[in-house]
Amino acid sequence: MSETSRALRPTVEAWEWQLRGACREADPELFFHPELERGAARQHRDAAALAICAECPVLRQCRQHVLSHRESYGVWGGLTEEQREAVWSGRTERRRLRRAG
């Protein structure tokens, strides 16, 4: 039995940061848009979720997790779905290089 608990320890340590997330005290629906939500309603909901993320003590770990695991839905790590897609597709980097060049 002690062999099993030693094997699980790294996994627990890798996910432990989630217990300190500011989002744990918020309504989860704030971070995931309802089907067909668009326009101002979505912008307001995303802004409210991003405000919670901005104060989160584990923002860096959350962002690192979501970008490496390619979570497609919801606000994670202070990034909306569209912002993450821009990072993954390289659009953000290309825009930055165009402005610098």
C-alpha cells in the first residue's frame, strides 16, 4: 500500500495549486459561457471572470496548465477562449513581430 501512495504523490503535488484558485469561491457559470451567448453579454461575463483571475494567487500555474493542456472552453488562467486560441495559433506572436519589424 505504501508503494501506491508514493506513486500518487507527484500527481497530487502537480494539481494542488487548484485548491488555492480564486475561482473556487465564484459561481462556475461565470467562467463558462452558455450555448449561443454572444456580444455584450459574453463580453460582460468574460470581464467579470477575468477580474477574478486578475486577483488569483495561482494565476501563473493556471495559465501554464491551460496552455499546455489546450483547454478549449471557458476562462482559465486569465485568458478567454479567443485569447488562448490566438496564443496557440501564433497570431499573437506574429502581430508582435510585425509591430517590432
